[in-house]
Amino acid sequence: MINGMFFGDAKAKGIEFLIHSDIPMSTLINSDKIRIERILINLLSNALKYTTKGSIELSITPQESRD
């Protein structure tokens, strides 16, 4: 979903857009989905807005639980 939102605009600006995730798709993440999506959309939107050349890369890696 996120990739599709920004890939076309990045391509139009000549900017490479990459998303890397080390989290398997079957992994459950206990969080507020809407809040996470808004944060990522705002972050990537600003990156696209202020990047004039090069690339934008989002890397997602798991961390150990802090329990």
C-alpha cells in the first residue's frame, strides 16, 4: 500500500524509492495501525517533497520486546 502511494511520484522526479523490511509478512505487530500508517505516510511524503535527487529508502527491522 505505502509503496504504491509514493512510487509513481518518486519515479516522476527521477528519485529511487525503496522499502526494505526484515519482518516476515506473517508477523503480528501489536500497535495502532492507523497511527503507524499516518506516521509513515507523513515521513515519506516529506522525504519526497524535500528530496531533489538520489533516493528515498525506508528500512524496517524488528527489535526485541522491552517487557
